[in-house]
Amino acid sequence: TGALPLVLGGDHSISHPVLRAVYRFHGPVNILHFDAHPDLYDEFEGNPDSHASPFARIMENGIARRLVQIGIRTLNAELREQVKRFGVETHEMRNTDCHAINVEFDGPVYISCDIDALDPAFAPGVSHHEPGGLSVRDILGVIHSLSGQVIGADIVEFNPSRDINGMTAMVAAKLLKEIAGKMLTS
């Protein structure tokens, strides 16, 4: 069908099955992934389908034509090897001027937004805090300047039990609205 999935998580493990479904309709897609973590572990705590592994499965199964990750702040030796193995384009925060990021895609684009891509000052309601992250404006700037047709998205890893005054919920709702708008106008 011509459905445009906009999925709210849960943890990041939901991205793999959603993207499998998108792949059945569109074939390999471009993925724009906002996250503090690359989520490329071969397995995490013995689970190859954990929240820390979805993009390893996505890349192994040929679901992504291109994977661009923005906001990364935790890249160890194992993950660097996975980035190299799969040809992932990773924008680490320590090396990135967010205002200079202009991602252009040829073909359909799926956006996967892990709320912990944001600095905890903007989104404290996540399970894995990583200081030094993106601002809401940084993410919106990349989304608004995005080329290519946005055919689906997910927003994941919001943890309401860790939120402060509903701040993260409000940010997640803003991202949802802006991504939905981009999906309808691209």
C-alpha cells in the first residue's frame, strides 16, 4: 500500500521490523538516524535483536541503501568496526558542526529518531543519558533541509518515568508533528 508509517516506541528494537515492512514496499531505503548511540552491536547481552542492535540487522539484511547517523556520542572500537563494515556515515558530535549538516538523499527516506540524540538538557526523559547532544533546533534544521521523499519514521526511547515536567514528552510531540509535516510535503 501507499501507507506512511509513523511509529512511536518503545525502545529502538522496533525499527528493524518496521523497516522490514517498509522494505517490502519500497525496496532498500535511505535511513536518517538521530541517536547518541549507533545501535550497531552484533548483539547486546546475548540478544541480537536488542535495542542496541537494530541497525546491524537492518544493514545485514540489505534494508538500507544508505545509513546516515547524526548525534553519535558513544563510539567504541567494536562499533567503529561495525560502522566501517557496513559503510555507515556517522556524524559524531565531537567532530560535527550541526549547522553545517545538509544531508541529501536520492530516493525514499526513513527517519529514525531516538530521543537520546538530544542533549539531556532538552530531553531528560530517556533511559540512557549522554551529555553533549543535539538541540531540538539542530534536529529540526536537518529535517527541514532534508532532500528526498520521507516515506516513514519512528520516534523511540522516550521514558516518561525519567521525564521532568513533561519536557521530553513535549519535545517528542514537536518532533512527531514536524516529521509528519515533512512526510506530507516531501
